[in-house]
Amino acid sequence: MEVGCGTEGGKQKQQQPRQFARSLTYHHHQGHRLLPKWRRPQLADEPRARPQAVVLYTTSLRGVRRTFADCSAARAILRGSRVAVDERDVSMDAALRRELRALLDARGRAFSLPQLFIGGRLVGGADEVRQLHESGQLRRLLEGAAGQDPAFVCDACGGVRFAPCPACAGSRKVFDEEEDRVLRCGDCNENGLE
């Protein structure tokens, strides 16, 4: 239950306690946070901290078995932690690969996958994520992150996190009627994705 005070028309009024009935699963909604049981609920007049962004750079290519296995393990650990993860597949978009390379170069680290960032801070690769998970420290690092149901699947992309470009349907080609020729689509990336 959460009890707080609010104002309406210049008068102080006591809000009714809200009861939260949830099943074991829940869906990510903007503003929801996963609160550990030992933390007290936040009162309405307390300032709210912004949720920490959890970003995982990974690959979906199976070319290097160890890298793919490490990415899958890190993804599974985070899914089990029930936090919303911004998973960035560097094999699907060259811009994401350049972004990760710049982030790692700035920190003097070699390029490797996966890489986990929490609240803009580099946590590390697969070995660091496993160690933090096994020691219980990962849960502390994830406090304040937005929650998400591990079984949630996006209706738009089907859980693959990419959708074909609506302008060219993923073909990377559009017909220009004025020039009467086929041109490269300027709305999508090198794989025909948004």
C-alpha cells in the first residue's frame, strides 16, 4: 500500500491507499519500477529519481560460438532480473557498432561482446556480468531500473527489436517517379531496417 498527500484546489487532502494486485508477471510501462521488498514505497511529496537505463550491446550472429553464447548468457541473466533492457545488436546496425567502439575506446577497453552499461556506467562483459550475478551485486546495481516482464514480446517487432523499413519494406530500394529510376532508400540502415 502507498499513502501520500496531495493538494487539490489549494486544500490538503489525504489520498486513499492504493492496493496493487499483481500476478507473478508484469509488463513494462513508462514510470514503473521494480522495487525490492525491503524498500519502503516512495511518498508522493518525495522527489523521484529517474530510472537507470540498462543497455546491453550484443550480437545475434552465431559466427563465433563463444561470443554468441556469452551474449545469450548475459541476456538471460538480465531477463531473469526482470528489468527493461535496451538491447543493441551491433551486427544489425553499423551505427551501433561505431557507438560501442567509441564508448570502449574512451574507457581504454578492447572491443568485445557483450558489453553492459547501467546508468551510463560500463559494468563490463560476460565474465563481469556472471560474477556480479553470482555474488548478488548485480541486483544492487539494477536498483532503480525500469521493470519488465521477462515474457513480454513487442507487438511491432515480435521481440527481435528491429522492424523492416516502412519506406522500402527492407529492400533498400525506392522508385523515384520524378527521375524515373530506382534509388537507394535513405530512411533505413545497411540491412533495410529502421
